[in-house]
Amino acid sequence: MKSAKKVTALALVLSLLLALSACGGGNGQTSTPPADSGAPSASQPAEEGGSTNTETLKIGLLVHQTGWFAGVDTPNFYEFNAMVDYINNELGGWTVGNTTYQLEAVCADGQSDYPTLRTAAISLVDAGVDFVVETNDFWVNSVADVFEEEGIMHVSAYCVLAPDYITENNAMAFTGSNGSAGDYKTAFAALAEYFPEVKTVVMCENDNGNIDVTYPLIQSYAAEYGIEVVDKIIFPGDTTDYSTVAMQVVESGADCFFGSGAPDAYGAILKAVRALGSDMVCACVQGKPATTLMEYAGEEASNNALILGASTREADRDQNTEIFNALVAKVAELYGEENAANVDGAAANCLYILLQLMQQCGSVDPADVAAAWEAGGQVETIYGTGTIGGTETYGVANHAVGSPRAVSIIDPEAEDGWYFADWIETTIP
């Protein structure tokens, strides 16, 4: 049972609660996710008569639908709500034990602002959720205590190893993504396979406050492939003029610039690097389709690059799982083909993992689901079979999931200027 809510907390979020029944979308859009039934498994729909009860299961979404981080989180909003719609309307309900659950999405906008994020987190507690899918760890480590105090299981869509998120003190904090640890390693494997001429890289990414942890990690991964990391270039997340960043990248003399940031930011850096006359390789460590990077970089700059994104093209769909393709189709139905073309699925995948674990343990109690996650083993993800792990990376046993990661190559000679390369198996030590 949750503790009684403080009157002051309720007062802080009264205005937000008035809008919780309709989840506000980025760019002024509003969506009230359908709540028909909830479902057992994409590959194994609920059997008729398999459940005797029907209930509603509220699951919170805490992302930034507005402000500078909305470029990352608006797709999370679309994909999470599309998964809810798919579960409810296409699969006929998510059955756990003898109960079929309707999924109700309760969405809160952090507005790319820490005080507002905290208010939004409190609003989800007051809405009565037991599970929350949330934005990157360097944001939500600041509000972890809000959920921990209430025994709410909260799962980050992407972790960059920010301190104070997955820790021994946060028993209910998990991540359903490979995160930067897994993606860095996947990117080096992709460089070795598709750009073997790369022997030196310069790390270039936005300032998430965790460079002291990530830089040594990147250096160790690079060494496994005989690659040297020559320097690091860190830029503020709200940068708008990337000419100075691009100049530093080119002056590093590296064969490749390597790292992450919001897709619009990394596209702008690639464009600026090409404008300086450099054709150095770009390894964008992001789970976005090639078309997203190409859109921001522009046609003239879109070459000699890789990105860790799946393909949503019809011709490539046999490379994907059934549930991933179903998610793409649902995003297209609800939010348009343009948004469907850019599906990565991070927040939707976190939701899917939670639902799979609920079935495994036969319970929707967050303590039981957390225990099932910590038990380790394998779990189905929207990208394929994943492996629970993360003990070495995070210092807490089995609070992460490593799943197959896609690689796409930007090549002007390929059809549409890019091609899907492969899925790379990824585990999180």
C-alpha cells in the first residue's frame, strides 16, 4: 500500500493532474491513449477463456515533450503510447495470471527543466501508478527518490551511467536499454566491421556530467579493436551553433568522430564537419534510423557515417522482429508515416520488458516484477531476445537488459543514400 500523499505535494501538481487524462504530446499535440485491454505476448495472444477478470493497469511515462530535450523524447512519447494502443487494440489485452489488464498510459511532461520534472514525477505518484517508464538517467536521477519512497518501479529508456540512478540505494531503478555502455561497444564493433580503415577516433558528445566515467570506458572498448581514442570534445546539450565543435573535431586529426547527442545536434555537427572539407567517418552512437541523422545533416553531408538504428523500410522488415514492425505500423497509424520512419522504440521496449516480466512472475506487484528482473536470465524485447545483466557496469546486480542493436550505414551510393547492415548481439556486463 502506498503511503498517504502530502498535502503540499498535491498542491504543487494540482494543475498537472487536471490534464492527466489526456497525455500532452510534443509540438503542441495531445493524445489520450486508448485503454481497451492489455495483452500477454505479441507472439502468443491471449487465449479465449484464459482469464477470468478484467482490470486496468496504469503505467506512467515521464519524458520531456517540450523544451530542448523534446527532440529525443517526443519519439519516446509516440512509441510508448503506440505500444499501449497495440497491446490494447491489436492483442486483445495483456494477461497476467487469471486477469486481463487494460493498459492506461499516464503521461507527464518534464519540459526539459529539473524543477518541472520533479513536479511531473510527483503527479505520477498521485495518479496511482506502480510502474513508470522514464527519460534518460541524467535527468531522472534527480527524481529517483520520489518513486523509491513509494515503491514504484521506474525504468529509464536510456542510461549514460549517470551517478545516483542505478545504485544500491535505488532498489526500484532499472533500464531497458543497452545504454551508452552497450552502444559504445556496439559502435566499435561496427567500425571494425564496416570501416576497418579507422584507427583513431575523437569522442564528441553532449555534456551529461558523466565524462569521468564514460571516457575510460570508451578507451577500453576502443583498445579491444585496436583503435585509439585521441581526445574528447564535450559540448553543452543546449548548444545551437556547432561551428566551434566541428572545428575541434577536424583539428583533432582523428579518422572518425564518435559519440552522441540529440539527433539534431549530431546532424548539425556532421553538417559543419563536412562544410570544413573533412570526409572523416562519423559514428553516431544513437538508436535512431539513418534517415534521422541524414535529415539534420542534409544531403551533401550525408556520407561516410554509421548510426545504431534499425530500418523501418518495407524492404528491410524481414530483418526485424514481428513486434518491432507492429510498433512501426502503429506509430504510422497514430502519428503519421514521417514519425514511423524514425522509430527506435526505447520507451516502448521498456514497457514491453515490464509486461514480459509480469507474465513471467505472474504478478503486477512492482516488488514481484523487480525481483523477477533481478533473477536474471533472458527476456523478450522488441529487438529480439535480450539478456538481463549490468552487474559489472552499474555495480548493482541485474538491473539492465542487453538486446540486439541495429547498425545502419549512410552511403550515397546505396539506395536512398543508406543501407541496413545488421543486428549485433549486445550484452551488458
